[in-house]
Amino acid sequence: MGHLDHATYGWLTPVLSYAMACIGAALGLRCTVRALDATGRSRRNWLLTAASAIGTGIWTMHFVAMLGFGVTGTDIRYDVPLTLLSLLIAMGVVGVGVFAVGYGRDRVRSLLIGGLTTGVGVASMHYMGMAALRLHGQVRYDPALVALSVGIAVVAATAALWAALNIHAPAAVALASLVMGAAVSSMHYTGMFAVRVEVEPSAAELPGATVMQFIFPLAVGLGSYLFITSAFVALSPTAGERAAYVSAERLTEPDERAVDVAPPGFRPQATPPRPRQGDAAPAYAHPSGPVHGAADARGA
């Protein structure tokens, strides 16, 4: 039986993989919170972003951790189509879970269905990624540890969706993402401890791509996607901020209804012309009768 090393680069890959899981969880939770405050097409788009973020974060966490995986006595290659399929499964099944929460009317039922679906999807992604391994030997699993890893995935997914439904404060979401990242990492390493490899020495060339040829560039690309999407979500205004902006615009706009409207038939009074030198002074209205100018008084 070959010796399995889960950290050939020391603590670098476990810490980095945990960070990727936390970023994906935080981004997915924020997008789900935004989706619950939105309607129509906007809700659908936020849920799609949440599914891609959580799925991508979990997949990236898994394969960043696999960068440090090694087996004595054999090289390791990866089946490219099967590895890509595991990524699509991660995003697709997580999408089913978040859409169940986003559109479900019964919160408890939606949470249970979404948590179960998402958890099974995460576990499926993990073990399909393991099935993509190509090495000289046979890979076997401890059934008890496999069941435990699936249970951890379901509990972690359910807890994350519950947090999305009930926790809206940014600090609380950040704390929930740290917990979910720890749960996803625990699921991964529990599943890895279930692995047993019986090495069969061979000089034959292994099919597939090496970890640096395929996994490393893909993990870097998906990690960049997570960071860019995180910046987009951070800069996008929330529903409350948009409502406040619209309200402020209405307060600053001139109210056309406040303009004075003249009644029908109203004619503005013309300003009387100023008298010229030598002209008689004009007569002005007075309650007791007209009052004549000084010239009329002298003539009288």
C-alpha cells in the first residue's frame, strides 16, 4: 500500500484551499441575500451568481488541496474531461439548492431540500474529482469515512443556506462563511483520509495531464473569477441603497405641481407708465373717490 501525503508543500495548500472555500462561501451567501431582496430577473441573476460562486469556491478548494496530494511509488495524472465535469456538477447541483431556497414558499422545506441537494452535490464533486485521478494502482475507500464526509457536506450546506435566509449583516455573513469554509475543508480531508491506494509499479506512461499542466492554471483562473466577482458584488448597491438613492432624487427634483397657476380669465395688470415732465399728474383710486393731481387742483 502506497504512503499518502496530503500536504507535500506543508501548510501552504491546506491554508490556501481553506481561504478559497471561505471566499466562495462568502460570495455565494452575499449573492443569495441579494437575491432574496430582489424580484424577477434580478433575483434569478443573483441566484445564478451565488451558485457559480459556491460551486467554483468548493471546486477550487478541492483541487488546490489536491496540489499537495502525493502517493509514494507512483505519479499522478488527471483526466481532463472528468475533472471539468466535476466542476459543472458542483455548480449545477449547488444551483438547484440555492434556487430551491430562493423561490421556495415553505422556508423549512426549501431549506431541507436545498441543503440535502447542495450537500450531495458537493460530495459528488469531490468523489468525481477523485475518480479523475490516474495512477499506477487501485484506489479504494473506507465506507464509514465516505458516509461521514457526505454527512458533513449536507450539514455544511444546510447551515450555509440557513445563514443566507436568516443572516443579513455583513459581519455575520463573514462569520458564517468562515464556518462553512471550515466545514467544506473538513469534508474534503475526511474524504481524503478514506482513500487507500494499492500501488502497482509500472513503467507505462500514465494518461491525462499533470497537476501543473491543468489543475494549477485552472485553479488560478477560477480563483481570479472569485476575486473579480467579489469586487463586483461589493460595488453593486443593495436594494436599500437603491431605494435611498431614488428617494433622494425625488427630494431634489423641482415639483411642477407647486408652480402657481392663474385662474381662467385672469389678466395681469399692466404697470402704469411714469409721467413725463409737463404732463398732468395721473388720478389714483381712493376709497372715497378719485384724487386728482396737483395740476387739477391749481386749475380749480
